[in-house]
Amino acid sequence: MEDVDLVRRIGRRRLRTLACAATTSAAAGANGWLKRNGTNIVALRCSAALARRVIRIASLWSLIAP
């Protein structure tokens, strides 16, 4: 998930392709790229869903809080 965090911090407009080789962890290759990417997508969707729930709960709480 570090790659997702890095891209978010850089921003899409400032993101550029570099003409160089990149070294990745052996775990990504050993577990399979499809499985790893699928797991990352599921984790991102779950975190987004959780964030929406937290925002909803906070808005409801503000209605009943003094």
C-alpha cells in the first residue's frame, strides 16, 4: 500500500514516468501480482467505506450532542 500512499502524496498532476529500473520486494512476486493488486483494491474500498461510516456517525452525533 506504500505505492498508493506515495502517489496520493505526489499528486496526479506532479506524477511523472522515470526512465529507470525499480526494485520491488520479493513478496509481491512470490504471492502473485494479481492477488496482491486484488488485495490492495479490496483494502482501499474497505477503508473508503469505513471513512464514509465514520463521517456519517459523526454527523449524526453532532445532531444529538449538546
